[in-house]
Amino acid sequence: MTPPPFAMTAGRVRLDGREVLAGIDLVVAPGDVVALTGPNGSGKSTLVRALLGLLPLSGGRTEIYGRVPSRFRDWGRIGYVPQRLPMGGGVPATVREVVASGRTARQSRWRPASSADRAAVDRALAAVGLTDRARDSAHLLSGGQQQRVLIARALAGEPDVIVMDEPNAGVDADNQEALARTLGMLTGEGRTVVLVLHELGPLEPLITRTVRLENGRIAAETRLRAATTALATGGARASEQLAEGSAA
């Protein structure tokens, strides 16, 4: 059997001497759209970062497609959307440059960006409605627009799995609806999605399962609908449909 995108067993995380996650057992199956919910401080964002290997476990085990994060190499299959755009030093990056960085995992370090890379970036920008802002400085955009830049960066890598940490935080209703439309096209292709959410909102029709955390533990799991498992051949097909849907 093909290993699931994410599997955590008895996962524990300690930060600053405090146990933030305690005994987490969680499997995210292909095609699942999982919403991690719960109050502030319940461990939702910590769980996402631990699943991705960005935070080490103090106990238990976590795997990405059957491999522990330190041994996982196929990062092109994973798209990660953090809560906010990182503020780096140096010359401010344009929207297109930020989105293009999402192709890194699919590029050879010895060759420049190819026509396929540039086309993937174009499709990702179109999918989130930012084609006309491609040359603008990403850090001068509104919070909602910056969130769309981060989503486009993830889409540019044509991943099988997308992980989003509070994508609706500080985002107005129109941008929340735009996100729901974008994710609807992706999930229709069978992409796996993990979301940290305070409220399901416009994303509720897409969610297959909710996992509620309280005090670093899973308090409840609810299956809302069956997962879509028919993944299209290659990420390019999904990205092409995204672009077509945005242009319609």
C-alpha cells in the first residue's frame, strides 16, 4: 500500500520546557482535506510544523509518505503556506520572484529556470488573480494579497499536498471566497490539503474531516464527507485548470 502523505504516532513536542503537543495520533490520507481547529494555544500550528519536520519531536514518530522528515527528499510533492510572508533582508522581492521560489524543489541546481518553470509561475499567478501585480514588491501588498502570493508560491511547485497555516487570518471576505474557489479546483483533482483554521467559513464545503485540538491533544475528530482520491496525472493539469477557472 502507498504510505499516506502524513502519519504521526504518539507525537510530542516540547517548547521552552512546556509540552505543547502530547500523544498525537494522526493520519492524513490521500485526497483528505483536513481542518485543524481549536482555541488559540491548542497546538494547531505546532502540529503542522511538526508534521513537516520544521519542529523536532520530543517523543513519538512522524512520517511524510512513509519517511521521517530528515530522510524525505521529494519536497516537490509538498506545498507549504505559512501564516505570513517572511520579511527578508536585502532588496525587496517582487511578487513574481516570491512565487518563482516555489519551483526550487523541482529545479536542478545546475540549470536556470526553464520554460516549464516560467509557465508554472504564470499559472500560479493567474490562479490567485495576481498576474497584474507580478512586478510589484510583495511586501507592499495588503495582508490578503500577500496571503495569495504565498498560496501562488505553493501552487507553482505543482504539489500533491498543500499545507496552510491559518490562510484566512486577517483576510477579508472576498479573499476568503477566492481562496475557497482556488482550493475547490485543487481538491477536485484529488489534492491533499491540511489547513489550520479558527472557523471553517467558505471552506466548509471542501473539508472532509475536522480535527479539534485542546491543550495539545486531539479532543475530537469528525468525518464530514469522503475524500477525493482520483489525482490527475501531473500537477500541470491541475494548474492549467486553475488558470482556466480564473480566466472564466
